[in-house]
Amino acid sequence: METSFPLPTLDAEGYLVEPQDWGPALAEEFARQENIQLSEDHWDVIHFMRDYYEEHQVIPDARFAIKHLSTRLGAVARNRLFELFPYGYVKQACRIAGMKRPRAWSTG
């Protein structure tokens, strides 16, 4: 994995070991690795996840991200979340947002 900046410590699956090491440039790099071009909707979910983690010290599960998106997108929020992160909320959204890998969740 070649980047233009040094990567912080990652676990064996490529998730951050320390979420406070995250920054927008790292999100862009992780998204690039997932072949995702970050849009306004992506950033909306990412910032929600970061804010939720900051407040609660726990990663929001997908239903909270869907609820957050639904305030802006309405009934299509669930489908939109999975369009934004087609290989899964944990595999892509959590990683791009700089979360530790949730151990109790599946990677789907």
C-alpha cells in the first residue's frame, strides 16, 4: 500500500489501532484503496460516525447511520448507505471513518 504520507498503526485487517490518528487525508486514502470516490453523502456519514464516536466512545452501528441519513434523505436512507459502502458498513464505512474494527460485528 503506497501513500504520499506515513500511515498510522493499522491492525492486521487494515483498521486504525487508535481512532484519534484519523484525518481527512487518511479517509481519502482508505477510500481510494476501496475504489470509492468520496461524495457529500459519504462525508456526511463519516462525520456522523466520528461525532458519535467522540460523544459515546463506541462505534455507531449501521442503524444509527441510517437514522442520521434519513433526516436528510428520507425513506431511501437505508439503500443509500449500502450504495455508498457497497462492500459493507463495517468493511468500508468503519475503516474509512477511522474506527477500530468492531469485534462483535460481521464484516458484511
